[in-house]
Amino acid sequence: MAVYKIFFRRSVLKDLDKIPKNELRRILKRIEKLANDPRSLGCEKISEQNRFRIRQGDYRIIYSIQDDEVTIWVVKIAQRREVYRKLGKEKSDGKIRE
């Protein structure tokens, strides 16, 4: 299996600034593991979107997988109560835009 390259949307960098350091370490470790297995145990497809989510504590990591390019784009990281509200406003065709 190929190792995927992981990219972050610019808006995710702002999300990371809001997260406490101890949680941030766990989240980044979880994201690193996606490079070897983007559809790992606990990964769920978000309905009507070409995106997936994994849980890390109270946080959700939303990402898109491009198998043909062997890349993963992290789209959003936020607490559970916030992430789906904001995500619902964006409609995705699977392509990532800056």
C-alpha cells in the first residue's frame, strides 16, 4: 500500500491555534497515522459529501482522500458540536480549494 501525503487547508491552521496543546499532540499523531491507512478503523464517510471523519476525543478531523493522487487533505478540525454546523455550509464535489 502506498503512503499518502497529507496536506492541510489554510483554514485548518487557524483551527489548530484554538486547540489546547495536549489535545493538539494527540490530533496530530492521529493525522500522521492516516498516511498509512486513510480508511482506518473508526473512519466514517460523511453523507452526501466526498469526505471522511475520524474522532479524537471531543474533536473531529474532517478530511478528503484523493486515491489517484495519493493525497489526503485535512479540511477541518473542531470540537464535535461545532464541526458539522460549519461543514454543512460547504458543499463539496471532492476537490479541495484554498
